[in-house]
Amino acid sequence: MKVTAIIPAAGSGKRINAKKQFMEINGQAVLSITVSVFDGCQSIDDVIVVVAKEDIELTKKLLKDFKKVKSVVAGGSERQDSVYNGLKDVVQDSDDDIVVVHDAARPLVTKEIIAKAVREAKVSKAAIIGVPSKDTIKTVSPENVVLGTLDRGSIWQIQTPQAFRADLIISAHDDAARHGIIALDDTALTERQRISTEIVPGSALAFKITTEDDWAMAEALVKAGVVECY
């Protein structure tokens, strides 16, 4: 059984006005930090990194010392397109192979979280990382009027990595491409295939860097030694 990680990193960083995957935390590029965790995780065999076409050569130089980086491929206009391009580069050794998808902009993920996702996917065929919502969640209209309150007890904030049996996630992406379906994450595509997914508790520290506040928080956590920067 082979486990391949796909790390989509082709985003333009519109909300932070920069390609955050190449910005630095404690002197290291975010993408390099993220890849280093997977490179050092015993549960991972290969890593495929997906970046914008114009960033391929830069990325190859940035990641040249990582042993598990199998390839750097061009992404697409949407995150889903980038993951699909990465899936096309996956070489399956058996029907039990696992694919792990992880956002490059979540550099504070740990090897332990990755290993938990892989272990669960080997048993359940599909597993995602998440944390229970601590906040009250309300539905709001386009006019910013509160419509209702959701049951917080059944609400989880979904993170990555998300791990799947390789043939299932490839089939789900193939089907989405045929029907022009764009989903919020990879699990939404497997849900369309009625594939049962197990959720694995993650960590609030493994948040996605999207805004300036997220960036400041990530830097503060690393500099304070709260999280390890590999």
C-alpha cells in the first residue's frame, strides 16, 4: 500500500494580496514548512506539489532537498482543478493505495495528525480532519439578516489533510469533471458518490492562513515555540 500526498499551492493569495505559499514564517517559506512535515512523516511515501505554471521552476528549487517530493505539476484555475491535476500524476501500486490532500496554507499541521488521517482512511476508505465548532453558528441572508441558529453539537470545522482510497477520490474527481461540478473540498465530491467518511479530531492550531490576522497568529505561535516549525 502506497500513500501519496497532494499539496495544492497554486492560489494567488487575493485576500492577503500575496502568494502566501512563498511568504516566510521564521525565515522559511510556508510551502517549504508544509512539505517538510509530509517529507518527515513515516506514513507518507510520495509528495506531489501543485503550483501555478509560472512558479514550477521556483518551487523545484525551493523543494530540491526533500526526498519524497516526486513531482511538481501545474495547477488550474480552481483548487479542485489543481487537486485533479495532481491526481493525474498519482501512480497506483494497488487498489488499497491512499491519497492524502492537504492545503499548502496549513503549515502548522503535525505528523501525528497526518498519520491519524492515513490510518483511518486505510480502514474507512475516506477520512477527514476537523475540530468541533466552539462558536454559535447562524445562517444569514444576503441582506445580513439572521435566518436561524444551527445545532452547534453537530457542526465541525473541516481542515486538511483529507485522506481517501486512491481509486475512490480519482473516480469522484473524474465524475465531477464530466458533470462540471465544483465543490468546496474533496470530501464534498466523495459525498456525491455516497462514500461514507469518518471524521478525525484535529487541532485548532492547524488553521489555514488566509488573512493578515492568520499570518500574524502563525508567526506568533512559531516564535513562541507553541508549535514546531520543521
